[in-house]
Amino acid sequence: MDSTVDERKGRLTRDGIRIHEAADFAGMNKAGRLAAQILDDIAEHVTVGQRTAEIDRLITKMVEGAGATSATIGYKGYQHASCISVNHVVCHGIPGDKKLKDGDILNIDVTVIVDGWYGDTSRMYVAGKLGRKAERLLQVTHDSLMLGIEAARPGNTFGDIGAAIQTYVEEQGMSVVRDFCGHGLGRVFHAPPNVLHYGRPGTGPTLEEGMFFTIEPMVNLGRPDTKVLADDWTAVTRDKSLSAQFEHSIGITAQGAEVFTLSPGGRFHPTWG
């Protein structure tokens, strides 16, 4: 058999991937829109001299003000409503007292829970003037995400998504991080499948309508190798090269992919809006 009936609504494929019902898209859109709105609203606070801890404090206030819950506060001991990853930090950067400098690039990652549904998204920001190399890195990373989403349609495989991202990034002379990946979500924060941002076409589980997951490529200017610091959260590039990441949460429809975390203000990229 290709699938099994689950005790909750929907079903699980033989790979353990939940197939959600059509009505579930509304819940994901509501959660995703709030997460995206928070990232729109925080943009004006990403300035030279700002502390990442203050950015996180403001995000916490926004989540609470919306009547939502932060998915990350208390998750495996984590105590912040966002991850803020600056320059060579690949992901899971912990907000702190260090001030942003002119030209710093940073990823801000937010996950909220709205009516039991998880909205998960991240995007890049710049403090001050964006440097030329950093600008190219951001554009390549953004475009690789869009190519991954374009490949996310019924009948394709998760390998097709990874291959689309990897091929494009490597053609630009950059590298895709292998140590972290996207994930399934819905009424849970993390679920099957692992969504790799590299791979071979035609490999991995086949995409079906009703699958919900994130695509969130991390791209380095240098080599793909990373290491996790002593805090057990912060992942950095081993060669100290700049890293960037963009993330959307999507659902598979008959036509392709529905993006749950579109920026309400059209500000998903730091040079837009």
C-alpha cells in the first residue's frame, strides 16, 4: 500500500509525509501571513547600531500582540522568538547584545503558532549599505529558493527540488549547505520529509497534493562546510565566508505550490519595498 490512514485528519504516505485536506490550507495561510507580516514590520528596526536582542524583543512583542504563540520560545530550551544569523552565521543565531555594523547582512527566522497551525519563514536584511559581494549572494540565494518552489509540483520528487537549487547555486560559483534542510510542518513544527537543498532529479519521495513543507536554502560564498558553536545552536561557515538564507512555507496543490508566507508588503527581499 502507498499510504496509511492516520488517527488525525488526512493520511500519511509510506514515507511518513502527511497529506493534508483542502480545508487545512486556510489555517496555514493565516499562520504564514502573520509570520510574514512580522518580518515586514521588523525591517525598519534593522539599522546600524541596533542590537539583535532588541530586534528579538520587538518580534516577541509583535507575536504576543497578535494573540499568537512563538514556536521557538521553549523549543529544546531555546528562549527567543527568533533566530538572527549575522554574516558568516548560517542559521540558528542567538539574539544578543552585539551591535549591527554598516554592511552586516542578517537572516531573521520566525515561526508562529496560530490556531494550532505553524507559520515558518525567514528572509535576509542588511544594516546600512549592502556590499557588492553580499548583494550577489543574497540574490542568488533568493533566486535558488524560487527555483526550488517552481520545481515543487505534483509528480515531481523532492530530489527535483534539491537539484534545481544546487545546480543554479553552483553555476554561480557558490555552495549549498548540506548540514541543514527544510522540513514538513502543519500542526507540528517539524515533521517528515527532510527537504534537502541539493540532490539528483527523480530521486526521493514523490510530491502529492496536500503536502506542507518549508524550502529554506542556505548558500555560502565559500565552501559548504559548517560547524556548530559551543552554545549548541549557532551554526557558522567553517571558512568564515558569508552565508545567506531565504525560507518559505508552501503547500502542494494540483497546479504546483501555494506559498503561505508571502510578504504582505512585497518586502521579502531587502532591496524591495
